[in-house]
Amino acid sequence: MARKRKKVKDPEIGQIKLFEIAQTHLTLSDRFLIPPFSVLESKAGYWQSRKRAWLDIGIRSELGRDAKLLGFESIVEAEQKNIPCPKCAGTGLKKGNICRDCQGSGKKFNNFKTLGTTSVFDPVLCELAYRWFCPPGGHILDPFAGGSVRGIVAAMLGYQYTGIDLRKVQVKANEEQREKIGAGRNWETSPKWIVGDSRELDTLLDNHLLSYDLMFTCPPYYDLEQYSDDPKDLSNAKTYEKFKEAYWQIIEKSVAALVPHSFAAIVVAEVRDNQGNYVGLVPDTVMGFERAGMRYYNEAILVTPLGSAPVRTSSQFGKGRKLGKTHQQLLVFVKGDAKKAAAKAPVEEVTLEQGGALFKSDQTIELPSTGEKISPADPHGDGIPF
């Protein structure tokens, strides 16, 4: 007969943590937060649950950005809004997108276009990058800062963060988020945002080269979104070649700011030119980092919620055979020796507390009351590891 185990109502992971996580056994998720495979399922329940927990602390990364920005829907689920009839402001449709309220006009219009959403960086993806690739308490450099989320997540987890953004209004919104969310929290260090052009990174950072432990960022996807009218904004580049030139320059200066034996992680996705062809942003990102002296080390596919992809794909695939994009890529590069970089950023051991015993990630069990340690082979004599 198998041993009957006592149920534990509220087992906890025995370490400083941000959220309560109820578990009954150790898994890859226990040890590494999310299973560290080359496909990251951001639409999975465990991911979405953790994302909601992050957003519940008050993160509003969309603040400071123009509401007309569509946003890349693999970052955030798109919100669909009805467009009022241009003649009578009604929103009722008949077949063929004709307004019920003034159907005599017979004018057709698109009433179900995705509008009013901006791209909000996924805080869970951010947490993974920090925990997996940055030393505890390390300093993170973000040359394409955008909204507040990457800085807020860094502060909540005890990392230092410096982000660069061209837009004063964006930096101001981020700082307001910092003050609101940071109030009453004992952050070891607050996130810092600098207004400026990352092509001048060495000047903006007061020549603090070789000072940062991780570069983590998400660049503009060429002209997919236009963030401002500033000619220095990469999303305003007249051609992809001009965009790439500036992009590579920023990568080069960011890599120069990293300490030896460190990682850089960047979230990118392909975009199309005005002929409908991919521009090659992903391979050009790899080339940019290799030109700057880093080695291509990891890549992962971030599978994302569908959002409005079915609506968009119903048109674009039929007309041009363009597949609906429901993923992005997380690319990781290493500066120097990968083993030394990994040794500086150890993944914290996760220990499960249950019934007064400590179930450790190497499958050993410790009894703090007696100091006894139990072999992982068969602790109960019933053939069950735990």
C-alpha cells in the first residue's frame, strides 16, 4: 500500500518571493519560474496568472504613449473597439458593415478595427530575462526603454535599472509610475530613466563603460509603430537601411557598456516593407551583436495570445498568403565566456517547504528540527521520490 500523505493547505516556496505560489512537488517551473525551453508559452495559464499578479501591483506601461499606437499584439492582447458611423455616430451594423441607425446612407465602413491599444511589454518575460541572465542585484541597461514595465520589474526584484528614451513625456510617465508603485515599498534601488538618444549612450552614461551586467531591451520594429515626430526616433527612419545603421550603432555602444562575461537579451520580430516582404530584422539583430563582439547564444520563440490575429489574418492570408504572426523571438548573446557569465548569474535554488521539511531542487530533503538529511533515491521506502 502506498503511503498516505498529509495534505498541506498552503505550501510555500522557501525563499524571498514576490507572489504566493502553491505547489506540491518540484518541477522545472519551481526551479526556474518558467520551464526554460526554446518555446515560451506566454498564453499558458501559469504565465497569464503570473502576468495578472504583476499587473495587479499597478503597472501601466502604456502611460506616456499615444493611444493611437496599435502595438505588437504578441506583447499584449489587442482590445477591439467599435468605430462609430462617420455620419451618425451609431455603431449598429447590418450585413456589409452598414449602420443600422442611418441605413439609408448605405455607406459601408469598418466597424471592428483594432484601435486604441499600445504595446505593453510582458512583465513575466522581463522577469525571466532578469532571473536567468543577470547576477543578483546586477545593473540592467535598456537603450530602448519605452514604458515603465522593465524598470518597475527590475526594482521589485532587487536589480538596478537604467533606461534611455528619447521622449520626455514617456520618461515623466515612467517616473510617475515609479513614485506611485514604489511608495511604501522598500526598494534597494529605484529604476532610473534618462531622456536622450542611445546613439550617444557613452555620453549619456557619463562614460560608465564596462559597468552593466545585462542588456535587456525591445527595439522599435522599424516602422511598425511611430512613437514620435522626432527625426532621431528610429521609427521615423526614411529607409530600412538608415534604421539598421542607427540600430547597429546603438547595439555597439550598449555592448561596450557591458562588463566582461555577461549576457544581452533582446526581444524582436520580423516586420514587412511596403511591398509586403520581410525586412530581415531578426538576422540583422544577430549580425549587429556579432559585429559588436558578442556571440549568438540562445534563441526562444515567444508564443503569444491570438488577440486580433484571426481578424487580420482572414484578410491578409486570403489576399497575399501572409501568415498571421503570433510569436516573437527572444535572442540572447554572450560577451566573453558563457560559463563565466552563467556563474555570475546563478538561478536561485528553489526549496519547497512542506510539513516542516525542506524539499530542495536537488531532490534532497532536510528536516530543520533534527538536522537530518534524506537521500533523494527513496525517502519513504515506497518507490516515490517525494
